[in-house]
Amino acid sequence: MKIGILYICTGKYDVFWKAFYESAEKHLCPEAEKHYFVFTDSEQISSEGRVHKIYQERLGWPKDTLMRFHLFLDIKDQLKEMDYLFFFNANYTFTKPISTNDILPTESDNYLVGQIHPVAYHKKRKTFDYEKNPQSTAYIPATAGKYYFAGGLLGGRTPEFLLMCFTLKNNIDKDLSKDIIAKWHDESYINQFFSVVEPKKLNPGFCYPEDWFLPFKKKTLLLDKNKLGGHAFLRGADSETRFPVIRSKLFKVKQYIRAASYKLFGYSPL
């Protein structure tokens, strides 16, 4: 079985590559043959072995994230050689073994995989931050949508994944032609698609932010971008200084209390 790993790290985001690659090799589907398709402008990363470098210059914010489906489809002929495809945000690292049984979808999942957002797993539908502009192709009416998915992890069997990318690319292009960009960029378009085509749902343990406390087994760790200068610095904004932003102690306490309450009362939101 061949699994293609899609990874974007333009600009300063190449700082995450080494930890991602080494932890993925150790923990992510070790029983499968993994190929890494790395979209980057970094001179520190080269094509060797199962790492395939695709030169990609920075597109600027928010296109660096919004146009990801366009990038994937640019190399669709290479990707068709894979059995499954998975995209991971640059700041992912893997902390525990993740088998193919853990993440591969089945027919009942429409052969697709989505990631329940760690911020929204315990919230009610009415609070989900879906796109509210009815002129956008990412719009989700109040009568639709049951989950809120994170944009940092998605995957599926190759034919279904590429079809999803084609649909999302077209939706984004339609909006751009009307000078519309959905509120949360690619994540908004993903949520609209998954509100119609329901995927396998990974719990937040597969999307575990650093320094958070969640009632799930930690399979991955999302490294805190603030500790490396913050989003703006990593995106190449000159005005951002590279000083760590200290997380609020109150925020950590709230996360801990929430996680403890779920464990104490045995409530599972999924």
C-alpha cells in the first residue's frame, strides 16, 4: 500500500519539516510505503528517496493556504500512483503510533477523512463558525452541518480525494471570480463539502495543540507557532518580530478543567 503525504512549507515554515518527517517515519502508518510530496521554496529540503520536492513560491496570505487544492491537482498524475492521500499542516508532529486501521476510510465514510476541530468538538451546531455569506460557495445554511472540521488534516482514497480537490478548487475559483474569499479560507470550503459528503471523523487526539488539555489520547502534537515567532512571522511579514508569545495561564486552566470534567463524568462528544 502506498500513502502519499501532502505537505506545504513555503517561506519560514520549513522550520517544521525535520520534526514532521522524522516523527511521521517513526509513527505514521509504519506498515505502509509512504511518499512525501513537499511543496516548498526551501533550499534546505531536497528530493531524495521517498521525498519528492515540488518547487512552490510563496503566494502570500491567504493564498498560501487557500490555493492548496490547486497545488495538489498540479501534480495529480504523480498522486494517482498512490493508494491513499493525506494532507497535514506544517506544524504537525506524531507522538504515538497511528496505524492504517486508525485513519484509513471505508465505503461508509465515502472513502474520505476529516478532522474534528479541537476547538469545536464540545460545542453545539449553532456556535460553529461556518461561512455565513450566501453568495459564497462555502456557505452552509442553518439547516445543514453537524460537525466543524479543521483544515489541517484531511485525506482519503486517491480517486475520492482528488475528486474532492477538484470540487473545492472549482468552488474557490468561482468565489475568487466574484472577489469573495470565505471567512476561514480553505477550512470553510472543506466544511461545506463535508456537510454534504460526510467523511470518517478523526477525534481531536489526532489534532492535539501543544500545551492544551483535551479528553483524548494524544496521537499528534501541533507545535505552537507562537513559540517560533507567530503566524505573521512565519508567513514572512516584516513587521512581526520573532519573540515567543506567552500563552495565557487562564486559557491553560480552562482547557485543563474542561478535559478533567469530561473524564470525570464520562461524557464523550463524538
